[in-house]
Amino acid sequence: METEIKKLLPHRFPFLFLDEIITANEKEIIGRKVFDKSNDKMLIGSFPEFNFIPGMILVESMAQCGGAGVNKAGLASGFFALVSMENVKFLKGVTYDEEIKYIIKNIRVSNRLIKQSGVAYNAKNEPIAEATWMCARIESE
């Protein structure tokens, strides 16, 4: 699974925060991630007493899911970078070894801009984080 994600995203360990794209089309992308204490050691210093995954890592993971899904569905090409985030909300904590499901909505997709919104869900299908973000295509020099 990680091999497919590496083909869809430029991110690499330790900043690759997505395990799988389940479905991807012009309207919606669904993906998943399980953060693992043995593989994601750099994150365990955040809230160590509670075993929580840092909220901003969840948002980054959602954005990676959106980008990988756009690539998998063939909706845009090129190198895109995150340029803005809005309406970010952290609703519940999520712990290591718990599957996180992302449901990403494509608001606008072109070869220059991608605007998406997403919700991350825990194993009980409860929302844990949500956000809207925009990515812009970066032109190589």
C-alpha cells in the first residue's frame, strides 16, 4: 500500500502520513491511516500521557489524502503545495494504532488550484478533525 502512496505523493518518511487511498473520483476521496508508535516515533512526544496524535498532523494527513486522491483519479498534474487552511477544527482526540478514515470533498480542481475540505473519523466513525484547504501548483524553474 505504501508503494502506491509513494507513487502518488512526493512525501517520504517520516513525513508520509497516509496508508491507502480507498476510492478517488472527481467529487470525493476516501483514504485511511493508522499511526503506529514504532513507525511514527517522532510524534510520541506530543501529549505522551494521552497517546494522542497531534492535531496538525491529522490535518496534514487529510491534505495528503486529498492530494494523493487527485493524482490517483487523474484530476490534475504537476507539483502542488499547501497554501492556505481555513475552518480547522479539532473535535476529539485519536490515539496510536487506531484507524483513521478521511473523507475529502473536491470543491475545485484545476491544473493551477485545488480546493478541498475534509473530515477525519476515528474507528467509531466519530469526527475527530475537519478543515478546508487550498493547494497551488508550483512551477519549476
